[in-house]
Amino acid sequence: YQRKMGVAATDVRVMELQHRWASCSADGTLNFHWKCMMAPLRMLDYIVAHELAHLIHKHHTDAFWNTLDKVMPDYRERKEWLRVNGAGMDL
């Protein structure tokens, strides 16, 4: 997704993030909750693309969602799956 979006993370970390799937630091580091590895690959793709979009747009503006839509047109369904099923993964 980095190539598709024309961005590059400066670093990637896997850690405890409490109630978040992932985050994007101001320095371009992408942080992923260690429980992401339990998510279906399709959902993990969404989480990664979502955080990469934050390298372009810091906030969840229309421009952010448009950027994500360009590389993942079904992001809404994936986002909804996480909303419904994510709690069952104990996040």
C-alpha cells in the first residue's frame, strides 16, 4: 500500500496500544497493536492502509477518506467489520 499511496513509513512498531488498533506518529512511525495479528488479513490490510493515509492527512477529514477510498474502495465494509467484531478480539 505504500507504493500505491506514494508514502513511506519511517518505522513500524508492534506494541500494546490499549483500545486502539493502530496509530501514526508525527514522525511517520506506524504503531500497531500486537493483537492485529489475530485479525483476518483483509482487516489487517484496512488497518495498514488507514494508518498510511494518515501520513497524507492527519485527521479523519473528507480528504482522508477519499485517499483511502482510492486504494481500498470497500474500506467502509472493512471499517464496519472491525466495529462489529473487533471487541470480540478483546481490544
